[in-house]
Amino acid sequence: MALLANHIAVVTGAGSGIGRAIASGYAREGAQVVLTDVNADTVAAAAQEIRAAGGKAESFALDVTRREDCLALARQVAEKVGQVSILVNNAGITRRNAFTADAETVAKDWQDILAINLDGIFNVTQAFLAPLRARRGRIVNIGSIQSFVHLRTPSSVAYTTSKHGVLGFTKALAAELGKDGVRVNAIGPGFIETNINAQVRAGNPALVQAFLDHTPLGRTGKPEDIVGPAIFLASDLSAYVTGSIVMADGGYRTV
């Protein structure tokens, strides 16, 4: 039997990259998937790709920074799709400006990154909390190696702060919702090849090499490398796992 049969899963930031890969993986395991993304066209294409492969998928445009939109989407999903039992908080952005850069640029980075990476997780989780509690559901948050460390390569203070926050949110929510049977965990990707870092990979090979030199497996990750951990944390295989983070970083934090 498929590991996620009879589940309805919401995945944010599912138009590309890690979110798109997780949504496809969940569909292959029998879940009915609700894909959301700020880009309506890309998320619609991702849902169509799942349906063409025989899976069940619906897509919705969503800006996770808009709390009222998240609440409205939760009502719409309840009416049109059903009661959500899995939530993947994947939507996020990164920028790599030093804190000592132009003050206005740094302030804008801070506002935008925390609004999406941290406030967005709060908004979406709160919106879907009722069905998740009713179905003793599972929440999977996408953290980072920067949930623990600030990389030695040039990186945004705001991004590191946001991903530390994701881990803190995960642990706090796991402690609070455990009595309801809701499990809350996170995944900590390392350097994963996605659209978000495509420009950096193309224009700054030294930065990529710095990651590889610190990664025992000696390669960058692919979005598909996050799918297995995401299926594990959403399925009954992890029935006694909550408040944890599964690192998928090629061993980055071991050295």
C-alpha cells in the first residue's frame, strides 16, 4: 500500500525546486496534493504534471505573507478538496548581502526574508491548524543547515535568522501539539540545486566549491534528495518522531 494513501497534503512553494519535488513524491505515494505558490503559472504546470502521471493534484496561487489569503485558502481547500492531514511549509527565499552592505538593502532583505521564511510558516500553519488537529496530522517545515550555523561563505544574516526561527518554531509547536497527535518535524537541506541559487551557481563557482569542500559526499544536492525525508516524516514510518530535524546536507554538519 502507498505510504501516504488517504492523505491530503498541502505543499507551499510547490511551483519549482524542493516543493515541486516533494509534491510529486507525495502524489506517487498516494496522497492527494494541494500545491501552492506565489507564481500561479508554475504551480499550475506542476499540478498538471502530477495529474498527467496519474496522481491527484490541485493548484492555488498563494502569497504566504498575506495572512488573510492563507485563511481564505484553507477554507477553499476544505470545501473543494477535503480535510488536510499533511502540511509542508517549503516556501522561502534567500539573498546574500552582507550586513555591512547598503543599509536600505539590508533592511529590505530582513523584511522580505522573515516575512516569507518565518511569518509565512506561521500564517499557513495557523490557517490549516484545525484540520491538522482533527486528523492528527503531520507538519514538515523546511529548515536549512543555517538552522544551526552561519556559513563561512558570504550569506544573509536575515536568512540565517529565519532558518534558526524555523527550527525553534518546529520544536515549540511539536511540544504543544503532541497531545493532539500532531507531529511537527523539519528537514535541513544543504546546498540543493534549485532556481533560487541558479544565478549563484552559474556566476560564483568558488562559492559552490566552498560548499563541496565542506561536504563529505562531495556533491551538491538535487530537489529529489529531499523527497525521501519528506515522505518519511509525513508517513507512519515516523510515528514516534516529532520535534526533530532530519538533515539532508551530504554530511555538511559533520565536519
